[in-house]
Amino acid sequence: MPDASREDGKAYFHANLRLIGVLLSTWAFVSFGCGILLAPWLNGFNLPFTEYPLGFWFAQQGSIYVFVLLILIYVVAMNRIDRRYGVDEEAS
């Protein structure tokens, strides 16, 4: 039985790492990619209903909005992962 528990722990840890990797990659792409590397190209477009260049918006505000959204996604996804592996707070 301890081997099954150890395998569940490894699977839980890998699911957590996979989620963190995807979310950090997304954040890096939005903040560094869209805010710095792709900013000159994105500045050719305006934020809808405004006159702000899109690259400027990503560098100043967009990456912050995406970061807050990623925190919310992390909370929801981790609650699902916790329930799947039986380590959620309601199960204790």
C-alpha cells in the first residue's frame, strides 16, 4: 500500500509542476514576448475602442491583468487537482 501512496504523491507533484510550467510560460510570453519582443509589431494595432497601441498596453497593463487572471486559473486548477488526488481541504 505505501507504494500506491508514493505513486499518487508523485503524480500529484507532477500535475502541480505541469500546471505551474504552463502558467509561467504563458506569463513569460505575455510579459516578455508581447510587452518587449513583439511590442513594435503589436504597436501597429490599437487596443479596441481606444487609441492606445497594443504593445504599449501589454507592457503597461496587459501583463498585470494576465498575471491576475493566471492566479485565478491556478487556484481553480489546483482545487481540481487536489480533489482528484484526495488532498483537498474538505477531505481532511
